Amino acid sequence: MQAWRVHTTGEPREAMRLEEVPEPVPGGGEVRLRVLAANVNFPDALLVRGQYQIRPPLPFTPGVEVCGETEDGRRVIATPSLPHGGFAEYVTAPARALLPAPEALDDAEAAALHIGYQTGWFGLHRRARLQAGETLLVHAAAGGVGSAAVQLGKAAGATVIGVVGGKAKARTAEELGCDLVIDRTTEDIATRVKESTGGRGADVVYDPVGGDAHTASAKCVAFEGRIVVVGFAGGTVPTPALNHALVKNYSILGLHWGLYAAKDPAAVLACHAELTRLATEGAVKPLVSERVPLAGAADAVQRLADGTTTGRLVVVPGAEGGARR
């Protein structure tokens, strides 16, 4: 089979190689899946660069999220067992963690429903306790993680403010349903948020960016607001002055979704059931901007790492970038 492999960590276009390799053999408690679609995630770029908290043995295949087909014909969502990641024709995955792919979504959309949407759901509902009528501020609202939070926020009845970088991404955020879109390249985030909320600020902030995004969030979070720290796609881990949290009694909440998968798998299953319901009703639908063939995986990971993408890039093995069911 064909699979992208990393022999030496580095930038994705240079470090990833498309090779002919044997099909992976399932270990105890695992199943083999034919990959129907593999979503490109920021952790994939970090894995290739050797910067992720998990460092699989070399050589490895990146790709942490797939929609696949079991040998008995079931269509499922899975997190592959590294080092045999999803940018390949076949993967192995833990049998106990397989989730049924929603019928309402095609393969590429189903592949993008798992990590980003589970992270959004746990961040907004379990950590921040977002309520209907509250104001939600989402950084990188046109990206894969941000767009999921926008849709989940709207489904929860919140007023959603999306922050983006550039006119093209602003149009995407508007189409997603943001009530207000702020272009950080031309507008001051804190000023616009305060203007739109009558000076109150955002009740909940969803931040997968870090750096300057966190600084802006602290300036415009509401009294007793909640800032959910999801990641640091901007490349800078902020070091907030904690005394500032006392000024408005706001909370800074960390979120690592993978811990729920390990410590509370029942909650993950319940979350998937809720996401499936929302997808069936049309309330959420992963923003798949490009479906690329397997040969384009390294370029897709590089573009995501460079921050030039909008929505989700999904690798579709065996097809010239077309979606299939």
C-alpha cells in the first residue's frame, strides 16, 4: 500500500515521503481500516516537526483522524494507532474507540467531525458552560477548529463573534453564521468586541491561537467570563499576568480533549451522539474547503502549518480529490 512516512522530522514538504509499505497488522484490541478520508489537523504538522507532546518512533505515518471502513463493511470514525497514521491507504485503530460515521455526512466531512468538534463541544459546554444568550468570541473562526466552535456556539443559542485574518476568511466566517466578524489585520479586537456588547465584553472566549489573541481576549472578556485555552497555533505560548484575572473575576480554562478520551470515554461517546444529532439536523457540518488525493497530503499539511488554509483540508485516498460515500 501507499503511505506517507517521516524518517527525519522537519517541515512537512521536506520530511514527508510517499512510499510503498506493507499494510499494518492490527495488534491486540485493534482493527484494520481502509481509509476513506483523513482529515488534516494541526497536530499532524507538529508531529512531522517533532514538536508534539507525543513522539512516535521513526519512521511514522502522520494523520490523527480518519473516516474508514472496517473489514466487515462498517463506516466509522477513528483515531489511528501511531506510528500507522491516517495518510495511507490502510490504518489500524483501537476497536473500542470506533465511532459510527453519521449518515448525514460524506466521508471527508465525517473524518473532520471528531477531534475538532469534540474539542469544541467539551470546551464550550463542559469547561465554559456556555449558555444561550451569552456572547462567544472565537479566534481563527474560519479555520477548522474555529469553524467548529462557531457552529456549536450558534447551535447553543449564543451570539458569536468571529475573529479572522483577511477579507477572504471574513467572508467564510460570515457564511458560517457569525453575528459579527472582526478582521484582526485591520481592526482592534478588544475595541470592536466592547462596542458590539455595549461595553460588557465576551462571556466566553475560544482560543486555539495563543499569543496576541490571548492578550486581546483578556482585554475584552466580560465580568466572570471564561477564556478557554485550546492551543497555540500562532506559535507563541502566552504568559498571562494572573493578577489581571482578579480585575474582572474571569477564568482561564485549559482544554486537552485527549484526556477525556483516556479518563472519561463514556463522555466522549455521549458527545459523539450529540454531534451526530446536530449533524443530522444540519446544525453542524464540517467546513471542508478542499478534498485532496493522497499524493497531495504533504502539501496540505504544510499549508495548514503555514496558516494559509481556510476550513478543513481532507485527504481522500484512491480519488482525485473527489468526495465519496
